[in-house]
Amino acid sequence: MTQPTIESILKEKRNFPPSAEFAENAIIGSMEKYRELYDAAKADPQGFWAELAEQELHWFQKWDQVLDWQPPHAKWFVNGKINISYNCLDRHLNTWRRNKAAIIWEGEPGDSRTLTYAQLHREVCQMANVYKQLGVKKGDIVGIYMPMIPEAAIAMLACARIGAAHSVIFGGFSSEALRTRLLDAEAKLVVTADGGFRKDKTIPLKPAVDEALRDNGVPSVDNVLVVQRTQEKVHMDAGRDHWWHDLQAGVSANCPAEPMDSEDLLFILYTSGTTGKPKGVVHTTGGYNLYTHITTKWTFDLKETDVYWCTADVGWITGHSYIVYGPLSNGATSLMYEGAPRPSNPGCLWDVVEKYGVSIFYTAPTAIRALIKMGEHHPNARDLSSLRILGTVGEPINPEAWMWYHRVIGGGRCPIVDTWWQTETGGFMLTPLPGAIPTKPGSATLPFPGIMADVVDLEGNPVGENEGGYLVVKHPWPSMMRTVYGDDDRFRRTYWEHIPPKDGQYLYFAGDGARKDEDGYFWVMGRVDDVISVSGHRLGTMEVESALVSHPAVAEAAVVGRPDEVKGEEVVAFVTLEGEYEASDDLSNELKQHVVKEIGAIARPGDIRFTDGMPKTRSGKIMRRLLRNLASGQEVAGDTSTLEDRSVLDKLRSGA
Ligand code: PRX
């Protein structure tokens, strides 16, 4: 079992304060300092954020109102003019950072590249000019479907530079998932690569783009810009497809950053929800820039000499906020790695730490659990003494994995920042500040200053100490999502209507269950909706069900998560077949493959269970709770009196 239980939380009493030496050198070096900031932000949120915005960022023009809050819509730094690519690049050029490494990149086959701030600036300007040549204008949307190479970050920053918005689609998504996202965003241009290297294989990307665009699949796309990475032969459509290196060769590197309105669209990022259709989470410019900047700085206690490495993919929010925008806005060195631990080199992550002297390392619990399985001799054989802070994100971390991370990777000396946040929140919401907040294994500890989080019941009343409830945020914050792209109604319904406003205060509903302990520490328990987390990747059960029922053999499908030791959860699908089809291993494999084709390998069911019928209530609702019990081999718990036909359950139990 990897999900925490209330019993395990109540038993978890270990507590790790920062060492005196760490605290002494930290930006926020004591609990008093944290409290001071937290209280100041609570007393005057607008004053708090305005002061930071002024101190930390460059503005072409100052805002005339800090916050315009028309629940559930927030505008931050109203009428301020800003450009996040300017903040990430230009403003570092007149300092010694000009020749500092902005991005250190390590390719899986062992090739590598370092881009200084001056070099990165140059390439971003060139790509921005190429966009312009290809007819991309301010307000247009550019789809980015890339491997983990520097050009992925360059493509994002180039959008921001000219005021185009990006929609990055994770390179592991299938062509069909790519198509639906490009279609929803009405993307004009797609930036991709021939492919990438991962786990000793090449991952073809351009062929997936071809497939997505086939037969005018996405009519809004006029051009495709292709970066050469694997050198594999790909089809190039004359007039539509262009090699990046060809166009780069003839383009100017002069492209001033466009002053953007603080509330101009910066990007859309699709994420899974409780319906079949992924939602485009909308983030805008000024507030997002400020919040990712300050959370990176304080949570990772950034020093000028740090080598910072976040192992996420740029296709997820973690890559957006904490590989690209947050670190570069701070002038930090951000490491990007193309590969992943693989049989031919299970210790590759530690090779990278050793090679570059990585000082801050940020990864996901699922990766930590996989590394534990590979054995500690891999990290033990490398010099990891450069590390000073470790981080984790994406799902609750089980205390055993936390302790291993602390002992084996951190040598017992590195604070662990367990950061709870979401695509929707843009940046860290609950997190230790490593020089100030003592950590407890499995807890994301306390809210970041300026974040008013709580655990409440469905009426919005705070629950008691150590009682379970819903995690909510009470006051708007600068990097909150602004809406669901093209579906504001869904934005209201999903995040603002589950729990009614309390005493006139709107509550952002995160979709997670949590508890607060006697020290006010938050323990996030996992999703309370039909979203599951497979290797830290968020999947909507309905999304997988829709994929399954689009196969001609499937009459009905119900998908649940089953606890998995490494992945956190695994997809289990209960399937009823159309009359003419018969259950078989071949069909099971075909259905798994069908899900991969419709969504991507991350959604591949671990198990398909054929059944004659689903356990349903009298009103026809599938009782997923029962399926979850069955999938994990547990006794069916709780009330089954609303079940319409009990024999269905008996059959499912006996595997008939
Ligand atoms: O359930 C929570 C879990 O990941 C969800 C957000 O997923 P996504 O938008 O894909 O963003 C992942 C990276 C920010 C949350 O609703 N989650 C994220 N971080 C944690 C977590 N659960 C427990 N502890 C965390 N530190």
C-alpha cells in the first residue's frame, strides 16, 4: 500500500528540523521568519504580493490595481505590462549571469550541451523570429510536442517573447491525444522533433504529428517546425513542414520582448479531470511569473551557485514552472535530462548528479520507489556530496520512501521539500521552506506565505484536528488558473461549486482529501474524485473509459485505480463486451493497446477484467467503490444495500 492511511499518519512522529548550519545560510532561516511572512501576507495579501512583484520582477509598466477579484475570476496586477521571457533572459544579460549556464542539458546517449544566458537568449530570439516568419501573431496558440531537449524550453520562451501562448503536449501522448488537444486549442503552429531518446529507444514524434494532422485533422495548423534530434528519416510535407536548423540559419537574433498585459494568456496546459475530455487549464502572465519566481527562490533556497535539477518532463506543469520559468526568472542554472533510469544504466541519475555537481534535486515519489527497487548500491557508488536540498512532488510520498530518500540520496543532511500543488495552482501551495520548517516524512507541511489553505467539510466548515476533509484554498493567489479554456462553466463547476462560499469567502476546491495534525501540518491523502495517479501522472478514469468504449468490442467500461508499489496506482478496467465478442487474452491485449493508441502508454491498463455486468445502483450509477475493492483484492467494504443486482457482485468476486 503506498497511499497513506490515517493510522500511519497518526503514528508518524518523526520530525527533522533543518541543521543550524543550513538555517544560518538560508534565505528564510527560522520558523519566526516564516511566521512573520505568513502573517504579513495574511494581514495584507495585496501589499505582500505587490512588494514582491516590485522587488523581484521587471515591469515595462506598473499595474494600477494589485487584485481584481470577481469570484471565481481573479486578475492580478491589472494593467501592468510585463514579459516573462524578458524576466527569464534579458534582465540577466547585463550582469555576470550573461555567461552563466542557464540550461545544462544531458542527452540520454551521453551527448550534452550548455547554454549560457546569452546563448539561450539568442536562440529564443531566433525561434521567435521564425514564428513570426511562419505567420504566428500575438494571441495565437502554438502546440509544442517535444522530447526533453533545450529546444523545448526555447520553443516555450519564444512564444512568451512575442505574446503567442503555448500548449505543450507531453511527448508520451499518442497522436490521437495530441490531435484532440491541438484541435481544442486551435493551434496554428506545431513545434516538434523527429524524435527523442528514452530508455534506450527512440521515441518517434514527427510521425505522431503527421498522424494527428492527417486528412486535415486539425484545420487550424498551417505549419510544423521540426527540430532534428534522432536523425531518423521523417516525412516532410512540402509547404507545411520546416526544419528548425534550416530556418534558424537565415534568421536574425534580434527580437525585443513584446510588452504583454499582465493578464494576457501565457499558456494552456491540458490536464485530466472527472469527465472524458481533458481540460485546458489557462495561465496568464504577471501573476504566474511572480509566483513561480518566488516559490522557486524560497522553497529551494536558491543560491547563485546552485545547480538545480528537476527531473520532470516539460510536458507537465512541473516542467513549465520548475524547469523553465521559475528557475530562469531567478537566473539559476536549470539542468534538463533527456533520459530515465533503464536496464543499461540504472544509476544514470546519480551519474548526472556527480558529473554536474547538482545541488538541488527534485523528483517524484514514483521515481524514488523505482530507485529503491534498483538498490542502493547505485547511488552509493557515486559522489552525491554536492546535494543540499531534495524535493518531491506529484503524489503523497510514503514515509518509507521519504526516509530512504533522506538517508541514501541526501546522506541524512539534505532537507526534503515535499511540495503539494497542481496544474491549476501554477506553483507550490503547501511546502516546507527548508531553512525554517521542520519536516515530517509524508507531510507537505505548511502553506507557502500568501496561501490560505484549510481542510473543510462539504459545507465549508473547518474539520477538527486529524480529521479527514477536503483541501481548499481561501484567498486568490497570483498563479491560480484563470479558467478552463473555452469552457468557463466547467471552471466554475469543477473548482468553485463543490463547496459553497463560506461567510462570503469563495473556496477553491482542489479535489484532494487531507488532514491537519496538531501542529497544523497538512497531510495530503490523495484524490477524492475520479482521478487516479499512475506514476505521478494524472489520469481521469472517464478518459480511459471513453477510450475503451470507442473500441467496437466494448459495450461498457468502468475504470478504477489499484494500489501499486512503485507506480502509486495502476489502471484496472472492468469491461462488458458487445454480444458477438468473447473474452480472451488476445482481446485483453488488443484493448490495452487500444488505450495506448487513444491516450498514450501512461494509460495502459495493468489489468482488464471482463464481466457480464457492472455493479450498479438502482438509479444506474456504477458503484466504483465496490470495483476499487475488487480490483485491489480487498473484501467489498461498506454499504451494498443500494446495489440493484447482487448476483453481479458475486460473479465479479468469483471471477466468473
Ligand atoms: O493529488 C494531488 C497530487 O497531484 C495532483 C495534481 O496533479 P497535476 O496537476 O498533474 O500536478 C502534479 C504536479 C504538481 C494533486 O491534486 N499531488 C501533487 N503533489 C503532491 C500531491 N499529492 C500529495 N503530495 C504532494 N506533494
